Amino acid sequence: MSTLHHSLPDLGFKSIAEEGGLGWHYQSARALKNYGGYATVCVRPSQGLHWISKLVDGVPVVLVPMIRLSPSKRLWKWSEVFPWLAEYVAELSTKHGYVPYIHEYRALNSELIVRRLLGEEVPMVLQHHGSGPPRLKFSSSFGLVKDLSKNRRERLLKKVRGAIFVLNEAEKKYLEDCLAVEATVKVRTMAVDFNRLKPVSDEEKMELKRSLKLPEDAVVLCTYVGVFREESSTVKGAHLIAKIWKHVRSKVNERSAMIVTGLGENVVNEMRRLGIKAYSFLPPEEYLRLVKASDVYFSPATSAYYYGGIGVAIMEALALGKTVVSPTLIHLPERECIKHIGFLTPFVDDERALKIFVEGLENM
């Protein structure tokens, strides 16, 4: 039973987001069904006060009612509460034998589910999505409240029976050495379906370039900088794109093209004025079509992304045979293999790191 802690907009292309293939809860449930032969169900809050259920590609999808505490878009994940979900998950677990697979264990709504299940002695799987341990940041009252909430939540993790999947060794060490959790802790990137993602032939790539009106002899750089429901985020380096594009154009001129996805609509227009092929959030297949047309995938992530591990977009690009320039390659277990797949840079937190990052792109 794969559970997501927040709602998802339909993004305008399907009646619910899962019909467009979106949501880790849905993708995980579908993979468990297709590759493991498990009976699965995926659940998350709806965007309203109604229960919704649908069968999507053979996976039951259940959306439970939600209470919104604040109309602020900035607080979207922290103002959505769905107490009914904890009860629903507990019923499926205790009465029907489902194992809860909870995505992002540092979320408030995940805490409600974990607290409810601890009372039932139910084994569970927790998945980490990239937020770091609480650090009590006093520079911001909002950040302090979030970290105090996280700090309370951490104590629950010590009692969890089952397994916790994390994205890097630092989080594994924290859970085992600092918290001394009872659950088994395993480092595992967010999953990518290598059976579905295959490198395209040169002919297919040329055809994709023509369909996207890209010069066939251009070196095409591609990236995804989106943070859900944010116009432009510094976490994945969206604020650095214009600078990177200026440096690249000054070196290779018309033999380069850039595709940037995951931007807010206003930022998309700004980027297009610079000559960048810019897009907002796209359905998965449309996004992968852009990556297939590219030559190099790059991610100018800042250190705020450190706990996000290698990154799903990086894994997808590698599955498609793309060269990768990214600081997140530091989390690759086989560090000696990096030279064969791309270029590891420092996290892009200052001008010196930006210079190294751009040099890495120029040398690909």
C-alpha cells in the first residue's frame, strides 16, 4: 500500500495525476504489481473534501478527503492535513494484510500515519525523498518551526519495524548511529525503470531534434530544475541557468542549444527570450522525449539538494545513455565509474563552483 503525504494537481492533462503517470506512490505501486506480482493499492489526499477511487493501469488509486489549513501556496504541503488517511491505512494493514510503503518520512502527514501504525505493531517501509535531518535554523521563524516539527518526528523513527530506504550514506549513518533505529536501513536511489528507458539510435535522435526545431549539428544540453509548486527554485539551480547559458554560448556559439524544464510559466517566458527552449512541468513521456533529443544532461544543484541523492532525472538520463554533468554524482556508489558517464562538479554554491561547472559542460 503505497502512500503519498500530499495532494497532486492534475496539471491539466488528465482527470487525476496518476492517469498521467505522476506520483511516487503510484509509480511504486505499479512497479510492485508489474515486476513483483504483488497486489497493490496507492493512496494520497485529494484536493478537496471527497473520496475518489479509480483503477489506473491495473492499480487501485484512492484519494482521501483533505483539510486545508491555509490558502497560501507557499505552505501547500504544510497546510494540508488528512486524518482519514491514517485510519484508512491502518484498516488495510490490520484487516487485509497490506504493508504500508510511506513516501517521505519527515512529512507531517506521514507522522500521523506512522503514529497510528505504531500502536498496531504493523511492519512498514519508509522511503526518504531528500530532506536532511533537523538542524534548528534560527535565521528563519518558518524554518525553525519546520525543524522543531521534524525533531519531534525523528523520535518516531526509532520505533519503526521494517525497512527505511535512504538516498545516501550520510542519511544511513544518521539513522543508524545518531538515532539507533530498529528498522533495517538501506541506501537506494529512487527507482528508474531501465526496461522502459533505452538509449535511442542516432537516427531517432536526429528525428527528435528536427521535430523540436533544434539544429541537427548542435550540442543539446538538457536539464530539469523543477521543485513542485515553485516558480523557480535555487535547490536544483534554476537561478543559475541564464548565467550558464551565457557562458556556454560565448564558447560554442550556434553549435549549442539548451532545454530547461520544470519552470513556472513566468520564468519560461524569460528563458525563451534568451533563446532557451524552456518548459514548465510536463507529463513524463513528453519530458523523456526532450531528454532523448539531447546530448548532455546537466544539473547545477546547490548543496541544499545534497540529501536528494543522485536524483531521479540523473538516473533517467543515464538509462537513456546521456553524458551527465552534476555534483550529485558524488552519491554514486562506484565512484571510479564516474569518469565513464560524465563529470562530477562541486555543488554550485558560489562563483568558483559555477566556473568549474561550466568548464565541465564545455569539455563534454
